[in-house]
Amino acid sequence: MFKYFDAKHQIKKKMKSRKEENLRALGRDTDYLDDYAPEVLETFENKHPDNDYWVQFNCPEFTSLCPITGQPDFAEIKIMYLPAERMVESKSLKLYLFSFRNHGDFHEDCVNIIMKDLVRLMDPKYIEVTGLFTPRGGISIYPFANYGRPGTKYEAMAEQRLLSHQII
């Protein structure tokens, strides 16, 4: 019984420490923005910055607009990163990705914008973003962008992964 009580107490203690991070989007009514909104992105402290570990997000319902025709483009966006001191909060990421819904940009631009915004936000050790866009006009496009912290082993990792990257 004491082990159970102690474990429950430790969980409540961790929950309290996370609440102190002052996340705005989590646990509140959702306000969906209708155009590109990087300001909705939020971070929280990585409690394991000394570990290298992957965090992956899949957004299978990403939409944006073609900047020329205004037609909708649909994709699955895959984000994988090795966090450093800060991590992206998932609800804010969802709202951010949703904000592309009425945003007009080419597929390649969307993927690079997402990656650069997340680099500015978190300063991760390494990050990669892939867009698996559904066919329009008989062609599907799968842009890939990545980044590794300059002057570290992650910069070399980014170069190696970029040069050997294959999307199947």
C-alpha cells in the first residue's frame, strides 16, 4: 500500500511541476486560427536533455492551399526530432499545423517553414520534417528538410541523413 501511495504522490508532484510551465493552449477551449500562426507554438522543459532520444509526431490530416490555384493540398506531415532543453507541446503543434489550412505555399515551402519555425522555437539537437503530399495532377510530392546543430555531431548526422534519405 505504501508503494502505491508513494507512486501516486510522485505523479501528483510531477503534474504540479508541469502546470507551472504556464502552457496556454493545453486544457483550454480550442481557438482555431485561419491562417499561418507560428505564435501559437509553445514549449516545455525537457527533463532528460542529457539523453539522445527521438520524439515523433505524425499529422495525417495536414492541409494547405496551392498559392497559384487556391486548391487544397493534403498531406501527412512527419516530424522527428532529438530534443535539447525545450520540447514542443503537442496541442500547440496541432493548432500550428492547422493554421496552414488557409495558407498558400508550395509543398516544399510548407515543409521548410515548419522545420525552421520548430528550430527557432526549440533549438533541438536534430530535426527532420517530411511532407507526404497526396497526388494532384497525377504527381505526389514528398519534400524532406532537416537540421542538425552546427558544430556538433548532429550537424554531421543531418548531412548523412539528407544524403542517404529515401521516402518509400
